[in-house]
Amino acid sequence: MRKKHLLAIAIGALLVTGIAGGVALASADNEGDIDAATLARAKISLTQAIATAEQETGGRAVSADLRAENGMPRIEVETAGPQGPRTVVVDAQSGHVAATRAGEENDHQDQD
């Protein structure tokens, strides 16, 4: 289980590094796409967002994604735990939980 957790963190770190390096920068034309200005507003690391999500759900992170919502950076962390799969949206500026949803990322029913 620890190997899976470390793998998820490593993959996420590579994703963020690629975005920061300009490899995967997208224009912010579509909701969810992230641009350099939005990325620069992120004040917490992917590791911190994963730890926050795991603490919130009591589960383990299985994936994480840096996204933009209304021009603000958000980190969406998918977890698996005692309550089943959950999506935790962490504000990448403050580090606070912005939303928690049951199920996978495509399930937009808020459970606040």
C-alpha cells in the first residue's frame, strides 16, 4: 500500500514538474485547463494537498490533478478509503479543502 502511495506522489510530482517546465502548459480557454499565471498562484505542493485529502477522508490518495476553477488553482485528489472513493478539492493557494465529493471525479454531487 505504501508503494502505491509513493507511486501516486511520484507521478503527481512529475505531472506538476512537467506543467511548471512548460511541457504540458495549456491555454486557459477551457474550464479546468491551467496556464502559467494560474500555476504561479499555487502556494502549496502536491504532497501537501495529498496529505490534506488523506486526512480529510481517512483514505489513501490514488491520483491527483492540478486544475483551474474560475482562474484559481485547485488540486483534485482522488482517495480510496473507509467511505469508498472520494474526490477532495484542495485550494492550491490556502491549502484548505474547497469541496469533497463521493465517488470519482466525474461525480459532481457535493457532500459538504
